[in-house]
Amino acid sequence: MFAAKRILTTLVLTHLATCSPVIEERTLTPSPVCLQIAAAISSASDVYYFGHPLYTKGVYHWASSSSQNPLCVVEPGAASDIGTILGIVGSTQTPFAVKGGGHASNPGFSSTTGVHISMYRFSAINYDAAAQTVEIGSGLIWDDVYAALAPYNVNVVGGRVTGVGVAGFTLGGGYSWKSNQYGLTIDTVTAYELVKPDGTVVTVTDALDPGLFSALKGGLNNFGIVTKFTLKTFPQTQVWGGLITITEAFIPDVAAATAAFQANVNDPKAAIITTYNFLLGEPGISQLLFYDGPTPPAGIFDDFLAIPYFTKDVSTRSFLSLVQASPSNATAGTRAIFNTVSVLDYTPALLDVILNETTFWGINLSLKTGVFISYDVEPFLPSIYSHNAETTAFPPVRTLGLLPFNIYFAWLDPSFDTDFQNAARATAATVFNAAVAEGQSNLIGAPVYPNYAIFDTPLSQIYGSNLATLQSLKATIDPTNVMGLAGGFKF
Ligand SMILES: Cc1cc2nc3c(=O)[nH]c(=O)nc-3n(C[C@H](O)[C@H](O)[C@H](O)COP(=O)(O)OP(=O)(O)OC[C@H]3O[C@@H](n4cnc5c(N)ncnc54)[C@H](O)[C@@H]3O)c2cc1C
Ligand SMILES: *[C@@H]1O[C@H](CO)[C@@H](O)[C@H](O)[C@H]1NC(C)=O
Ligand SMILES: *[C@@H]1O[C@H](CO)[C@@H](O)[C@H](O)[C@H]1NC(C)=O
Ligand SMILES: *[C@@H]1O[C@H](CO)[C@@H](O)[C@H](O)[C@H]1NC(C)=O
């Protein structure tokens, strides 16, 4: 997103300082439900009220439109306390939220005006070299996990850019730099520690509870609150790659290189994200390159490296360094919405449509305090879904090599939320129709990725033929619908 990162940050900060909505006055009298929780939890946990720094940290989200002011923030430090809290919010019918890394792009998915549970204290990382697995707390971000595993020269299949939470990412699917080799993050989970809606703390594995184990693989927060994930680990050497930014004049070269990469590169260690941006009045490209080894084989990335660039930060480096080279923190704190389309192929014609959408909506929405319009082209190998023979909630079909395409709009003024959400729906429809029109007709009815889908996406479009099974399991595990008091895609 160009070196305009600093300009953008200044612009955003100036705006927030002058125009951010006045935070409603909160009574200093703690609400009864928060007092009830405070009295019932152990000394491992705490409750914070408006004005406390840990309240502010607790409600923080990458997208400001995903934050709300709750009655209180609860930081549980023990799984049994989460059971107690679920009992109280259930019996009082209090809306609540569960937040991991706070990167939800949909409003209300991990925020509430009721009781806000922040998972920060679940931050342990225990690597088991013999089992080649690692237990990771659900309050962590991927950066922490990569840093902790680096000394052992192993890694997990996790997030591609800095700051993203382990919990929401892993409960929704998880497209990683290592997915061409090992599948989605859910394909590498061997166990969950779960606080069920009835408050009991259970370990969920394929052997102990295969139905629930499958359902948690894409089933988001429908079945309770996860405190710990056990993930397979894989060898990790130094990697190669980073970020190149490219100006408008060379977009045709990037499109050609991206289409050729998608069509010709079969090395599962190689991956890219080509991001079409509209920033400060013109389209441009943020190009992320990745190779899972210190040096890529000759040829794979030559087309990209030959394009004249604006900035370039590509090298042999640690996995964490590569993840932190991403520009995703530059727009943190603005309002945001994601939407998505699944495609089968990023053809030159489809990339032309995406460029046109970038420019069209970039100009159209800049009038409404739009600061950043972007489209992430994320090619994977058609074999990406072949790494797991189990049934998983998402994707409901593993026979089509569906590629997630991420639409991300950022803006400043809350009064334009609906305009941006409508634009994100309209542009998704345009890209989908263009893909179908050029012959990708298998996309009709194909599932879309829950962690990118806009909030009112029909559940059948995400879970397909799995939906009925998920709904009946949910009714068994949560008969009084406690988890329905929390936001998100609800079975
Ligand atoms: C900058 C950025 C980059 C991204 N990159 C990728 C990417 O490379 N690949 C990819 O697949 N996705 C990516 N995503 C999407 C990402 O997977 C989702 O935003 C995901 O929800 C983030 O998880 P979180 O824990 O940070 O979010 P949160 O906002 O904390 O939570 C998201 C959802 O999970 C629920 N939840 C959180 N913790 C728990 C818990 N312990 N138990 C039960 N439910 C819980 C919440 O209630 C909420 O519904 C990206 C998103 C952003 C903003
Ligand atoms: C991005 O922001 C997160 C906080 O959400 C922080 O933990 C992370 O270190 C930041 N990354 C970089 C590269 O600054
Ligand atoms: C560009 O996109 C806009 C909005 O989707 C559409 O109306 C227009 O026809 C497109 N132009 C071309 C040349 O495809
Ligand atoms: C923005 O796009 C919408 C939807 O196509 C259209 O109704 C509106 O007139 C456009 N506004 C501008 C200023 O182009």
C-alpha cells in the first residue's frame, strides 16, 4: 500500500481525533450481571469497567466498526470460570461476545453492548517435540506462536499477515502460506479444549467426539468457547519473500505475472497474494511473495521481480519477519468490511474486471471518506483441499479447488457504513457474475469462506449440504441457545 502508509496513518489519526463519535457516558455503577460475574469467578479472572486500560484493550478490534462499548470486559484466566460466565449470561439472557485476536471484519461478531469476554489470558504455548504438535491458547495472535516455535525450527499452518488472532482464524478455516503443502489450519488441528454452553470443560478429538470435532472445523463460535487448540507442527527453515508495491503504470505486468503464476506454478512451497488497492486517488498493487525455503527455485517469481517497483522488501528471512512485512496494520483502526467470492481460476479477463472494480469503487467511495479499497487475489493449488480425509464443517465440498477472493473496504465516517457494505455486496456480485460468464459455471452454488463473508451471507452459501447436520448438532449441544447470545454466523 505504497509508502503512503505514513500519510494514511496521519490522515486517519487526524480524522479520528476530530470526528470520532462521542463515546456515550456510562454510568459508574457496575451493572448487576457484571457484579454477579465478578462475585462468581475465581482469582484467576478479572472484570474491568469503562475507563480502565484493560477495558480499552479488551474491546479493541483491528476494524473500529467491529468494536462496541460493553457493560464490562471479563478476562477469564481459567476454563472453569468461562463455564461460570456462560451460566450467568445464559440465565440472565445477557448478550455477550468472545474475542480472540479481534480481527473480525463483521460488526458484532466479537463485540457486544452486554458482557465482553476477552481471551488474552489464554496465552500458553506448549510444544511437544515427540508428538510434533503444539498446544496454543486461544487468546494469542499468530505472531506470538511463530516467535515461540522458531527456536525449535518448526511451525504451524497459521495466518499470513501480522496481528491476526489464532481463535477466529482457526474456528473459521485458515488459509495459510503453508496451505498448498498441508491444507487449511483446520486440517491440522488434532484437539480442542472447549467450554461447552452448559459450562462443562471438555477435550474434543476425533477419537473422543468425532461429530463435534468435525463441526468445530469451520463452525465458528456455535458450539462454545475454545480455550486451547492443539495443532500439528511442521519443519520450518528460513523462508524467502516479502512485499513489493507497484504503481498504476505496471498493473498490466502484475496481472500477467499473476495469471501465469496461477496457471503454471505447481510448487506447493510457492504462494502469492496480489492485492489491487485504491489509495490516494489511484489504483496500485501490493504484491506479497512467499517461498517456504531460503531460496526459491529459478523461474518461479521472475516475472514479478522484473516489474519496476515503488518499494521492495523481499529477502531470505524468518517466517515471522515475512509475516510482519505485510502492510495490514497500516489501516488498523479504520472502519472496515470484508466480502468474498470463491473462484476457480484467476484468468487475465477476470483480473481485468477486478482492476476495473478497484478503480470504479475507489473513485465512487472516496467521496464517502473511503480510505482504502482492496481486492486480494489469492491463488492456491487445486489440491489445497486434499490434505484432510475427514469431514469438516467448512468447506462442505472438497472436490472443487475453490480459491478465496477477498474484498476489503476501509473508511472513516460511521454514517457511511451501509454504503460501504452495499458496495462490498455489489462488487462481489460483479466479480462472481464475470467469473461465471467466462465459463467458471461450477461456481454457481459453490461455498464461500466464512472468515471473509459479509455478515448477512446465507448460511447455506457457506456450509452447503453440511448445514442440516450442523444445526441438529448445535441443538443437541446448546439446547437453550446460549451461544445465540453472541454474534456471528449462527446455526
Ligand atoms: C488483516 C487481516 C488479515 C487476514 N488474513 C487472513 C488469512 O491470511 N487467512 C485467513 O484464512 N483469514 C484471514 N483473515 C480473516 C481472519 O481469519 C478472521 O478475521 C478471523 O475471524 C480472525 O480471528 P480473530 O481471533 O482475530 O478474530 P475475533 O474478532 O477475535 O473473533 C472472530 C470470531 O471468532 C469468535 N471467537 C474468538 N475467540 C473465540 C474462542 N476462543 N472460542 C469461540 N469463538 C471465538 C468470535 O466470537 C468471533 O465470532 C484476515 C483478517 C484480517 C483482518
Ligand atoms: C500489528 O498489530 C498487532 C496488534 O494488533 C501487533 O501485535 C503486531 O505486532 C503489529 N505488527 C507489526 C509488524 O507492527
Ligand atoms: C467497470 O465497473 C463498473 C461497476 O461494476 C461497471 O458499471 C462498468 O461497466 C465496468 N466497465 C468495464 C469496462 O467493464
Ligand atoms: C456510486 O455507485 C452507485 C452504485 O452503482 C451509484 O448509484 C452512485 O451514483 C455512484 N456515485 C458516484 C458519485 O459515482
